[in-house]
Amino acid sequence: MSPVIRKLVVETLNLPLKEPFIIATGRKDAANNVLVRVILDNGIVGYGEIAPSPYTTGDTQQTSMAALEFIRWAVEGQDIRQWRALLTKIRKLIRFNVAAHCGLEMAIMDAFTRNAGIPLYQFFGGAITCVETDLTMSFGSPDETFNAAVKAVKEGFNLIKIKVGMGVDIDAERIRRVRESAPACKLSLDANQAYSAKDALELVRRAAADGIVIELLEQPVRKDDFDALRLVRDQCPVAVAADESCFSAEDALRLIRMDACDVINIKLAKCGILAALDIAGMCRTANKGLMIGCMMESKIGLAPYVHLACGLGEFSHCDLDSVYLLKPFECKGGFILNGPKFSVEGIAGGTGIEFNPAN
């Protein structure tokens, strides 16, 4: 019997954060996500998660669920072994609901690799079995940022990302306080589009004047201002990453042709799995660095990110810290967490996630 998708199940997954997460584009107190399950007629279940963000992808929990209900007819009854043709078809049907499509992609790829009896990271290439993430400092006063960095060091983090965009003066002070509290950690900055090119360059200049090494400056300017991004990249001594400026392979191609960045941040919630593989191939060809980031996914949705990072083994920057920001809940598999390190060793098939929504 062919492994056919018997049922698509879509339901809310509301998860509280440990504390508010504040960046230049807004504040989050909870993750109002969507759990996606693809159930095959042989009993295999594939898991996916939608982490909608009105600020970034334009999706909400309600629109994501509606989009998947809209294309249910195109999913149920399909042979999971024809996953690529299926994903191509549904991407055309819900072209502008990228987060919703991503959650469904996760579930389909999880079900396919479980059915094939291989871990998802091996399907992607099996390059490595462990990656290390940074931890993000959200907006806060210099003292609050200092205290958050102290806690990160105690928890074993070696990489700290500071959300900036509060103004050059206060951000410069926040960076100084993080360096004071975490002298051995590598630091990166993420403006989430909050700065002009001039102010972004001034912030980096001030950090350098204080003797602080910054590893990466992420999305310093407005996402649609590729010229400003290129200006920062041309004049900045720090590697510049594009995040919100890259939602698709077409965006990646434009960024590469303009030489507007040094690194491209791939987030599955922005582009999905197939486009992520396309973007990674482009960056490899163009000698651009790769970063992998996340939205506010729980362990369910974060597992495919970890498997992609381990499968390709090409990401020089890993920002997979959402699992540290959410209050924990009962969910098995996906990866083994040891401080800031994720391991996929021992996963028998798919992502290895096991979750009972009734819990």
C-alpha cells in the first residue's frame, strides 16, 4: 500500500514566554503558534509548527490556520513519496502565506523521512550532528541588558546577540555593558531594520572605539532598501547580514548580484524548506556566508531548523534560541539540548518529535 496522507490536522499552540521579548518591530508576551500534523494511512505522524509574525511575514495564527484549511483538499489523499510535487503545488495555492506553508512543509518532510526510516538531518546531507546557538538579548536598559548577559554566561552561552535600535547612544552603552559582563563571549548585533545607514555605521564605529569586536551586524536598515544595505556593507568593517531583506530565492539572488551583504540569514518561517535549500546553494556558489535563525518556534518547529543546520553543516552563525525563551512543556525528541548546543544523534527517523496535543 502506498503511504498516503490520510488526514491534515491543524490546531492552535499557545505558548507563554518566560519573560517579554522586545525588539525594534514589536513586543511578544506569548507565542500564538499553530501545530500542524500530517497523518499517514500507515499510522506515521509528521509534525510541523507555524510561528506567525505580523511584523515579519504578515501571518497571524488565524490567517495561517485558514490558509491550511483552504488547501486541505490538495493535501489529503496524496502519496507522501511525491513530496516535492506536493509542496510545489501547495506553494502555488498559498503563495502569500509563507509561514503557513512552512509549517506544512515541516510536517510533510517529517512524515516522508519517518516513512523512509531516515533522520531528517541525514536527508539534508548529514554533515554534522551538533550545532551551537547564540542567545539573544532583547530591548532593555543597560542594566537590564547587563544582567541578562550575566545570566547567559552562567548558563554556558559563548555567543550573544544584542537587539539594537533603541538609539545609538543607549545601544552603544548596552553593548559596553554586555562586553563588561561577558568578556569572553562573541557578540553580534541585530537592528531589525531600525537604523539608517549613517546610524548603523556610527554604532559600529563606537563599539570599535571602545575596543569591542562585533562579529556580525544583522539587518541594520529597512528591508526594502537594498541600496542602504549595500552602503553599510561597503563601509562597515563588520560582516553584514540580510535577514528581513531575504524572504525568497529571488531576494537572495538580488542581494548577491548587488553584493549588498556578506551573510544571508535563512529562517524557514520566511521561506520554507525548499527555498532554504535553494538559498543555501546560491550562497555556496557566490561565497556568501550563511546564518540560520528562527522565529518563536517551540521544540516542535525548531527541530527542522536544527536538522537543516546539521544536515548542511554550512552555517557560520546559528541563532536558534527560541526554545530558551519559551516556558517548557512536555515534548520528546527533535534534538538533545546541552546548554547552548543541539545534538541530533540518536534520531531514528524524521525529526524524532513526539508530542501529544492533549498534554
